[in-house]
Amino acid sequence: MIFTMLESIVKGIGLGLILAVSVGPVIFTILKQSINNGHKGGFSFVAGVWLSDLLLVIISNMFSSLVMEALAFKNTIGYVGAVFVVSLGIYYVFFKKVNFGEDKNLPLVEFGKKAITKTFISGFIINTLNPSVMLFWLINATAFAVTHTPFERIILFGTCLLVNVVADILKVMLAAKVRHSLTPHNINIINKISGTILIIFGLGIVYGIRFLNK
């Protein structure tokens, strides 16, 4: 019993680390939000991502047939997600403006309930509408369902989510700390780079869908 629990924890840590270091639009948006808006922006965004992951884990483990049915529309989901990500990227590249204080170094952060809610929702949408994230949870949930009991899977996926939460917190804290040493010019460059990366990822999703359908 103890051995199987430890095994599930180790596997959960490994799965969580894979998810934490995976490169995608989420990680760049976490860094961008934290740099532009400090802790509030970063944590608001990752909270939306966490809720999305939690719901996908539960659905993948308990209602895998529903996920399979949803994946039947993965092209539509992918296109919608791509449009959202590309639109967000275009906004950051061409329209995002950061306000600075009189010292020209620190952005003035006015992050109220409305901004927190919008950022939370954007994190939830970006993560949920990413077909690769849905496939990640479904594939692992299906694979571990064959060899692990429901209790072991709760430990495994709970550990995985916990590792990912800790990793996201570290990303937010580090980026928010770095922001104090950045100049206005550097922050605007980061916005444009992160926006460009989001556009590339969005176009990559579209290319992947079209390539798989050939």
C-alpha cells in the first residue's frame, strides 16, 4: 500500500515536471502578465489555468467518453483556440500600452476586480482551448486507468497538479521580481516578443490541424 502510494507520488512528480517545463502559450503569458502587472496579474492568470487543468483532470478521469466526444471536434476547438491566442498576440504586439511612473522605470499597476476577472478568464480559455492540453490529460488518464486504482490516480494527478501549481507560483514570483529592474523599453520589447510568440503558437495550432487532416 505504502509502496504503491510512493510510486503514484513519484509518477505524479514526474508528470508535473513535464507539464511545468512544457513550452506553450501559457508559460509566456504567465511571464508577461507577471512582468506587466506584478503578482496580481500573474496569479490571476495562473488561477484560471489551474481551474482549467483541474476540470480537465476530473473530466478525463471520470468522463473520458465526453472528452473523446469533445476531441471529435478538436479541429473546431483548435481553430477557436488559435484565433484567441493569435488575437491576444496581436494585441500585445501592436496595441498593448504600459503606463510608467515618473521615474520611468516602474509600471503603474492598477489591477482591480475587473482586470483580475478578465485575466483569470483569459488563463482559463487559453488553457482549455489548447487541444494539446486536452490530449495530455486524456492520454495520461487513460494510460494510468489501466494500471492504477482510482485512489492511486487521485494521488498521482493530485501530486501532478500540486507540482505544477508550485512551478507556476515560482514563475510568477520570479517574473514579478525581475520587473522592478526592467526599463520601459525592455518591458515593451518583452510585450512584443511574447505577443509574437503567441501569434506563432496560434498559427502553429492551425498548421498542425491542417497537416493532420491531409
